[in-house]
Amino acid sequence: MGLERLEDVVDIPYPQHPHCPTILVLDTSASMSGNKIAELNEGLQILTEELKEDDLAEKRIDLAVISFGKGVELIRPFTGISKFIPPELSAGGYTPMGEAILLAIEVVEKRKAEYREIGTDYYRPWIFLITDGQPTDMRKGDARWQEVVTAVHEGEKERKFLFWALGVDKANMALLKEISPPDRMPLMLKEARWAEMFLWLSKSLSKISDSGIGEQISLESPVGPEGWGVIQL
Amino acid sequence: MGSDSTLNPDIINNTYFYSKSEFKVFGASVQGVSHRKSNRSCEDAYAFRYAGVYLIIAVADGVSSVNNGGKGAEIAVNGAVDACSEMIRKGETQGELLISEGISAGRKAILDHAYLEGMPLSSYATTLLLVCISENKVFCGHIGDGAVICVKNEDIHILSEPVRCEYANETTVLTGSDWKCALRRSSGECDVVILVTDGCQNALLRRKNAQFFPYNPFILPLVRSLPDYVRKGEDVNQAISDLLFSEKMQALSSDDMTLVIAFKSPGETK
């Protein structure tokens, strides 16, 4: 009688997938009302659907959403894509961007601590900020401003996360540039390219979630002629 | 690739050099899903030599983001085991010294090759696991991820665990300038030694509360069943290769996978 195959002899455990935490920090101030908030909501649907189509991304990407407008709120805590339900955002209020960024950093650090506690491997988190204006809860040079800029710059330098800033419409790109890490310029969304931007985000996250040891991911450039964004110097 | 005689000949300088090691070694390296998709060959490598009382095994995982990671892995494993067996031939018996010199030789072999090819050393980035196994003792040197697991009287312990980097796609490499700091040495007693690259390490190790634990339901049946394969004259290397290519193993990781196992010949266990 022949021997059993080794795969039938040993117990092969279920995969422990590394997780890829991504947090969207979304401007829902009054100026986002109308088409912009509608397109943002549609974009969140696209992002979720695209990631659900990717087997590996669905298992590995954890998505969270913070909105800043009428207040700063973690409207979706970190959730695996398979169970993620995109929120229906509504616009109103000011632009408390500083508080939202600090909350995002705090939430990301907390999530990493949870991964460590349960022994789950994880990729470097992404913080993805989208705004059409400028912060109303801090002014350049004040204490909150210093706290936010230091937290973003130091966090990037210490490789705690990757911070992306995306400006829409009349966003103050000069201020976004100062908040952004020195090596990553903020991007300006080309008119009506919301869907392309969310598709790019989905593809980029899929690539990261499939990356191996030491692998440097080559993301599609968002600022080429066909891209959805521009860098405004 | 596996051995099948009690006396294990190894050719060094065109002379047969018979080993007193009772261990047999079997293993396989297989291409991972991501390399199949991108049409890249398997960039893991392993090599072994018998010398004196020692069996020497090296396993390496070439970093996939660099151009020559697979070549780096191949050069490292051969450079390390050749250097160890040459030292033993010259009379060296200290396991710790063999490990230090073997790892260093693996790196130097890459350095020499990179120089000749006019390529940067970093383009050959690879991890390296090296073990020297004498009668019941194993000495280990390890840079990067992957793991070495020892079994002694069916007690399983992790001799060398994967390096702890914060993010999942990071590791330490033999080609790094800080390789001496990254080198972790260990030793232990064993009847069986298993070396794996990160592609399949999750079948043998589980993590809980930031600690690695051996996954006994995989390891023990493997250790118990392979001697039967040897007794019945089965192709053990092929059986390991088939295991690594199985659907459940491939679901664990999209990386290349290497599993090498050394154990005493059936009927010879003391």
C-alpha cells in the first residue's frame, strides 16, 4: 500500500494574512456640499467594490474613515474590506483638519498595537487626506499647527505611516504642502477625476497587500498625462 | 538532492571525503504564486555538504525587489557550505566558529561575484540560514526571516525565529552593511532539524501575543512520516516538493517556499 501524500499527513494551518491598514481622512465641511460630496460618496463605493474584487486585498486591507466638518468623527473604525460598508457622507460645518489628522495618527498607532498584541503582521499604514479647503482649527505657526506638522513629518521620518494629501477644487495647496512630508508633495485632483483617483487608490493598496519581503512597490504615477492628479508648485 | 547512503561522500578538491554524520537531508525549493504570475524563477536556494562529523545546510531567500536576489541566494548558500566543509577538512571542529566563518564566506562570495559583474552588492540582497549539525548538536547562524526548528525526542522548539521587523514586507539581509549586527547565533540539541524560508514559515510557526510558537500539528506528523518514506524507497525530495505545491500550502503565502529537513537514518536513531 502506498504512503499518504504529505499534505494529507500534516495539518496545514489557515493563512495568517498580514494586514494593510489604511485610513481615509475626509473633508465634509460645508464647502464640499453638492457634486463634491456626491462624488466622494460614489468614490468610496468604487473603492470598496474594487477592493472586494481582489481576493488578497479583501483579506488584507483594513479600512477606516474619519470625517471632519461638523465635527471630527471616526465614522468607520478599522474594518476588513469584506465587512466594510462605505459611509454616506453629508457636508456641513467648518474644516477641523488639524484635529482630524491627529486623530488619524492616534487611530493608526492604536491599530498597530492591536496587531502586535494578537500577533498579526502588518504593512506600513497609509493616511490619505482629502480636502477642498484649508484648516479652520489651526493657523500657520500656532501651537496646534506645530503639533500637526511635527506629528506628520516625524511620523513619516520614523516610518510610522505614509501620509498622502489630496487637494480638491479650491484647496489651499500651499498649506497642504507644508503639512505634507517633505518628500511627498500634495496632489491636486484634476476636475471630475474622482473615480480615477479612487481606482488608483484601490490598485495601489492591492499592490501593497501583495508585496513580499523587501519589495519596493512601483505605484502608477497619478500625475502623468493620463493621471488624475497634478502637483501644483 | 537528498542523500541515501550511510557514508556520505562529498567531493572536495577532487577527493572523496567521507562523513561520519548519521543525518540524512531532504528538501525542496518551489516557485511561489507571485513569481509564477510575473514569470520569475524561484529565488530561494539551499545547499548542503557532509564533512567530518558535521552535516552543513544553508538556506537563503533572495529578495524579490532587487534584480539579482535569486543569484545572491544561490551564491550565499554554496559559499557558506563550501567554506564550512573546507574548514572542517582542515581540522576545525568548533561549531560556533564554523557558523561565523560560513556566514562571512557566503557574504564574501556575493561580494566577489558582484565586483566581477560590476553590479552593486545590494542587487544581490538575500537572507541566509546556516546550520552545522554534529551527532546531536546543532549550531545556527541566521540573518533575516525564515526559521530553524529543532526536534529532540519529539519536543519541538524554535532554534532561530524570523527577525522581528515592524512591517510585513521588511527583513534584514546578508548584503546589508549592518549584517554583523543582524546575525543571530544559536545552538541546541536535536534529532531533527528543519529549515524554512518565510514563504512556508507560517505552516510551522504561529504568532500569538507577539510570540512565535511551533505549530506541532504540522511539524510532528512530518517528522514521524518521513522516515517511512525513506524506508520504502520513496522520493522524499519530490514528496516535500509536492507538499509545498499543495493548494493549502500555496494559500499561506505567494512567496517562493523552501523546506529542508535533516534527520537520522531510519533504524539508526540512538
